[in-house]
Amino acid sequence: MPFPNKPRVIYDKNPLDQVICQLRFPPVLRIDSEIPASFQDRIRAEFSNFSEKAEIRLEMPGEMKEVVPPEILRRLLQSTPRKNYEFSSEDGLWKLNLTRSFIALTASRYERWESFKEKLQLPLQALIDIYAPTYFSRIGLRYIDVIRPSQLNLQNYSWIDLLQPYILGMLASPDVGEHIRSFESRHDVDLADGESKVRIVTRFVTVEDNNELCYMIDSDFFNTNKTEITDTLDKLDFFSLRGTRLFQWCITEQLHDAMEPQRI
């Protein structure tokens, strides 16, 4: 158990910028070859808007072709455009993407796991009923938190007051930390089930509205083993609980209290 058990809470001042669930499966070519009308009919009540995108064929400069291995070059240049169907809610807070090899749900306003899970179940069942994927080759649940001190009345506090030193790295140094203007760290951590991992990326980001320097914690929980369709939601429940533990492991009591936690 790499992250200590913590009580589940909902933050009134929620730092989550996005939550993304992606489920990858062996390619279903019918998704590319026909318009997903039946799929849209199933989800239209929740995802009323629709757009269609396609990957652009790669154009590579001649000098690059000389340094890229031939087999990789062949695959890149012979790749064909693939459809990416995007469905979104009327308020724009939910986005669903469907391609021949994955389905992904993105929330830009996240409240609690049970609400996200309920929103996922409709398109997931539609995918299963219409396209019948044989299994999922990768299951991922990603939390992107952005700590904005100005929204929490913490402008006069240093990062060491808000975040644990082991997540700050050199930023925790009393000599060097205050002089650092950009950084990025990445760690892959094994989870307790023996087969899943979480990739933790931390870095500074600047928000557009006031150019405030903020701290991002990007936690991508994933399992790349073959997963039976019926086990999908159980895997995601496991990731969600670890997401709560990981975030609270990263922060101090000062930050925790400033976000106004409410016990679930």
C-alpha cells in the first residue's frame, strides 16, 4: 500500500482541473467505416453535441527520414487517418471521445467519483452493446489537480507550507527553492494489486487569466493487462480510491484545510 489510507472527502474549493477515464480495446474497424448513429442515439440525452475529427497524415522532412529507423518510418508514413468522434454535454463540462481503439470520458468539473462513474456507465454500456469489444487492453483513470494559491487565500505561503517535501524535490530546499521558476518531475509507482501503476507528473503551470504560477499534480492510474469487460468498473473503483489517498499524501494540513474538506 504505497499511499496511506485516508478518509474520503469532497473539497468545497476543488483543485481538480480535469478527470479523464480512457478505456482501450483491440481495434474495431466498424467504428472507422460507418457513422456511429446507433451509438449517438443511446447517449444523446447526456451528450447532445457532436463533432468529428480525423488524424492528419504525417509529413516528415527529408533530413528526419535519415535518422528515424526504417521500420518506424514505414509505420508513420503509411498510417491512415482515423476517425475521432467527439460527443459533449450541452454545458460543455463533459466530453466523450470514441475511436476505433478507445473510448474516453473527460470531466472539467468534478465533484465525486460516484457521479463520474454514473456518467460513464451509459456510453460504456452502449459501446459494449453496439461494438462488443472483446476485452480492454488498457484501463486508465487520470486526475489533474492544479493548486492555485490565490483562490485559497494562500498567496503569502511558500510551496513548502502547502506540499510535502517529497513531492516538491528541489523546491523544498531553503537555499534554492525560491529561485526555481520551472521544473518537472515524473515517477511511476507500483500499486498494491501487483499489476497496476500510477504515473505521477508534477510541474509548474501558469494560468491564463492572471499569469499566476501554480502547481500541477497529474496522477495517471493505469493497468495494461488484459481486463475482462465485466471487471472494468471494479478496476476503476480501485483507482479512484487510490487517487484520493495519493492527493492527500501530497499535501499538507494547511492546504487540506484551506480547500474546505467535507467528509463523505
